[in-house]
Amino acid sequence: MTSIHRRDLLRGSTILAGALALPKAGHADVPAGRDPFNYQITRTDAEWRARLGEDYAILREGSTEMPMSSDIWAESRKGRYDCRGCGLTQYRWDTKVNLPKGWLFFVASEPNAQLMSQDISGDMSAERNILNTEIEVHCRRCGSHMGHILLVEEQVLHCINGASLDFVQAA
């Protein structure tokens, strides 16, 4: 699976130009579930790999999917978005913002659904650069990587990998 830094694409003038110019891998500073927090849902590495298949790198290692690669990124029906790792509801349809960037965007998550961490990329050996710092979003129950909270088109939004979520249509 090829992955890239979402911030690099969103800063570029177009998604395509960004994707072609910046094909580097994006990974979380601390992979999902490998921090000192005690998650309610835990699995062995082999169990996570069997459950998640090719999306293991996104949910457990903090990679970012390619834009428009998820079958739910343009979803517009009423429903909810659950963590693919454990089924905990993360977002509702009415908090989604439809942007043609290739990922899912939400204004807010469900209460008590997520944990946040600081995700610092690039060479920070000289001095921390606030411009290279993002807020990383994880599922509160299993630690799976969801995406990041970013400034997008003058809005602070949750920029989420479709591979991290299962869409459940409202009855």
C-alpha cells in the first residue's frame, strides 16, 4: 500500500499535483495501541492483521490512504461512521462536511469516542516547528488511527481515512 502525508496534499494547489510530487509515507509518531494507555479492546498483532487486511498500515501504523481510494469518502446518506477496529461510533452523517479532497471531513466526533495525540513529522532535531505538528485522532476504545485534525479551507476539521471507518446507514 502506498501512503502519503495528508497535510502535504491539502497544502498543494491540487490533489493530483500533491500526490505526484509528494509520494512519501506518512506514519504516526506512536503507532496505534503501542502507547501506555489501557484500551478496552486489545488484540495481538496477528489478530489485527487478520481483521484489517491491507488497511492494517492505516489503522495500526498511522498511514494515510490515497485520496478518493475509500468507497465511503463521498458517502452522503444518513447514518453513522463506526471504527473499523472495534465498532465504536466515531461520527454521525450530520457532522460530515463534503469537500472534494478525497478523504472524509467532519466538524466533530461523537462524545467520548476519541483520543488525541500530537503527531510531529519531519526533522525536529533542531527545534520543534509548530507548522509540522498535527493533532492525530485515535479511537478511544481500541487505539486505531482515524486521521488528523487540520485547518482545511479556514475550518478546523477532522480529516479521516475512509479505511478507518465502517458506514452504517440509518434505518
